Amino acid sequence: MADPLSLPTLPFNIADIVYSKERIQRSVELNKHQKEDNQTDPALRDACLKMESLFIHHLLKEMRATIDKSGFISGGRAEEIYTSMLDAETANRISNRGGIGLADMLLNQLGHRTSEIKAPESD
């Protein structure tokens, strides 16, 4: 009979494999979207990426706020500025590497709207 304490390691390995598979699928989907994005407005794409980055930065800031500070070592205002800048850069990098899908959803929604708007025809 197997030791019950050694069994929980299996689901973690499966979870890693599933996560890797999802990342690969997302990468393939992003490549497909990039081909389609060549037809979209680059300014719209940039705005969507910035919006996603701003959203991720807000998430990181709120998550950091949930951590209690011990007060033993405090960096004061300088630490707050540094962590804010770190969160902003982390958010930019996450967004530029595929992000959480918010930019793609915004681009999809807004791209359809801009393609529906036509310039008035002059006779």
C-alpha cells in the first residue's frame, strides 16, 4: 500500500503540464491575432495594451496593500515609490508578453466598432 503522504505530488505535476499547455495554446492564439492585428489601427492596439497594463498595475497595487507591514524595517516613502514603479514595470511587461487577455478583448470589441463606422460619402 502506498504512503498517503506521497500521493499529493502527482496533481501538482499535472497542474504544471496543464498550465504549460494553456500557455502554448495562448501563444498560438496570439500569433493568429497578431496577423489579424496588422489590419487594425496601431494606435488602438497601443491604447488597449496600455489599458491592460493600467488594470494589471492596479491589481498588483491592491494585492500589495493586503500584505501587513511588520514595521521592523520600513523604507518609508522611498519604498512606496519604488514598489509603485516596480508594479508599473511588471504590469507593462506582463501586458506586452500576452497579458491576461484584456487587451485582446478590448481590441476585438473596439475594432469591430471602428470598422462599422464609415466616413460619410460625399456626392
